[in-house]
Amino acid sequence: MSDHAEKTGRCYACKRTFAFDPKEVMTVLIDPETRMPPGITVLGSLRPAKPEAVARSVDEPICPDCVAKAKQYREQSGSGRSWGSRPPSSN
């Protein structure tokens, strides 16, 4: 018997169906009402995530091809800034 339970699902980014191990797959938290990550607007700007949006959100899988494309884009564009690296507020 295998330790890895393989599952099939759709990639949030490209919508391609792929098989994955739920313990190993990259995921993104998505609010089912907006189909966007909590705290991100449809224009791509950031806002404080509402607790109710986070509570109803679910992890959606991302296929390895999309993860590789995102890493390649980050390396080529020089946008290696992580979410937690904002400068402190002057307030």
C-alpha cells in the first residue's frame, strides 16, 4: 500500500486537470465567493483580508507547470520581493 494518496484536480491558474499528491502540491488560498485570494482585489491591489473571507476560503492546487512559469517570471523580471518584505510604515 502506498503512502501517497494521489488525487485529481484542476489547476487554479491554467484550469488544466492534473494528478497530484495533496501533501506535496503547491496551493493558493481562494475565496469561493470572489474566486480571488483573500485580500487581493480584481485589479490586483492589496487590501486587508476580512476574517470571514479567510474563514470560507479553501486551498486550490497549482500544477507544477504553472509553479515553474511563476518562478521563471520572478527570476527574469527581478520581482523577487516576498509578501512579507514591505518597508515599515512611517506612522
